[in-house]
Amino acid sequence: MLPMITYDRSARVYQVVDQTTGEVETFPAKHKLEAEQYALAMVNPRLVRIVRDELLSRRPFLEARAWKAAAIVESGDVAPVIDGLYFAYVRGQGDIYAVSHDDDGLMACTCTDFTSFGAPVAASNGQRLCKHLLAWQLYQRLQKHRCYHCSKLVDGDVDICPLCGEDVTPF
């Protein structure tokens, strides 16, 4: 659960309250995204590192969608399913969107951003990414850890890399 973020109109600041310690961090009114990132880092620093270092370092144009996707993942609104047609359901603002593959093998989402072609193309194969598809990708990435020695992604429940036999990092 994300720490509480409130907006103080009189002081024109966002306040992030750590619910376990009661500590309050403030951010100027024009820095809402920073307040949300700070709150997310308090509860899931690994997710923040993945968004910053792995996703946004290569695709900075996805920043707004990436942070919204991270919040979706942290709130537990990604549900993997195996029903033949879809492989995940992602809860959005009041709706649930289905994530699947289209006829070309690319990921697809039932949200308006994706279906109205608003989601940006993020890969050379033409893959477009809305926040729900990004949330699904982040959810999947959190199930993996990176081998310290060979830098390959391996299942999150192993301590020794099956590829090189070395220790797996907690990242």
C-alpha cells in the first residue's frame, strides 16, 4: 500500500506521510510526480529501480505511463490469468482491462489509450505500450531477479543462477 499523499492548498505542497513512522515529506505543488515516486520508493524500492534503470533509461518518453504502471503494480491491480484468450487483467480507474496478444503476436490492451492508438510505439516491431501493458511487464519483471555474475534474468525463487552457477542478486 502506498503511503498517503495529500495536497495542502494553503501551503501549496504535497505531503507524503509514512504510515508506519508518521514522518512527513513535502513537495512543491508542481512536483506531484516526484511525491508519487517518493511514496512508491518508500514501499517498493526495487520497483522504482526497475522503472528508472531498466525502463526509463532506454525509453524516457514512457515516463508518465511508466510511473502510473508502477502504481498499478504496487496497488495489486495486476491479475495474471490463463484462459486461452487473455493472459492478464489490469484494473484501471474503475474498469478492468484485458491484456492479450493480437494476430501479429504483439501485446494488446482493451483500454481506450491503446485502442484509439494514443499509446506510443515503444519498439521497432511496432509494439505500442499503454500503462496497463507496462504494468503487466513490470509485474512480470518483479517475478525475476538478475544474476550478479552473468546479468541474465532468472526466476525470483532461486539463489543460484542455473545459467552460470553463481549467486543471484536480490534485484
